[in-house]
Amino acid sequence: MHKTVVVLLAVVLMGSMAVAELQNVQVGGALRIRGNWYMDQDFNEDVGNTLSYVEQRTRLNVKADFSDGVAAFIEVDSYDVWGDDFRSNYITGVDTRARTFDDVEVYQA
């Protein structure tokens, strides 16, 4: 019992030392939508290999100034191709997409 109280008190004291007052917070971001259309990529007009798609990149960033010389910055990024983010089975809700690029990634921090 005594050991638990000492550990809990140490955690509370360490947590209170890490508190910093925010001086300034900046929130920003960008949304870029681009349409792509490629015609006859292999320079063979006999084969119809036209490709078209719309891509979207969304970025959100937050910068926080805590004190003189102490700041934190993080920016998250999401890249999507329109039409690729649907679930293939709407009745059961099973999502068969690959798990590599369908989430938000940390772009820079």
C-alpha cells in the first residue's frame, strides 16, 4: 500500500513539472485536387490505353509555441484517388482494400 502511494505521488509530481503554458497556437492546412488524363501512353494508337483519374491530397498542421525557444510542430497528410476508397461489399461491410495507404500519415513533425 505504501509503495503504491509513493509511486502515485511521484507520477503526479513528474506530470505537474511537465506542464507548460501555451503562448501561441497556429493551425493551417491545404487541400489539393488534381485531375490527370493520359492518352496513348505507349505511343501506339491502335491500342486504346487512355487513363484518367482525380487525386486529392489533404494536409493539416499545428504549431504550438510554449515559451522562448520551445515549440512543437506536426503536419499530417492524406492522399486519395477518387473512387478507390469505397468498400467492395456494402451489405456485410467487409473492407477488402489494402491497409497501406488508406489512413492519415505523419508528413513532418
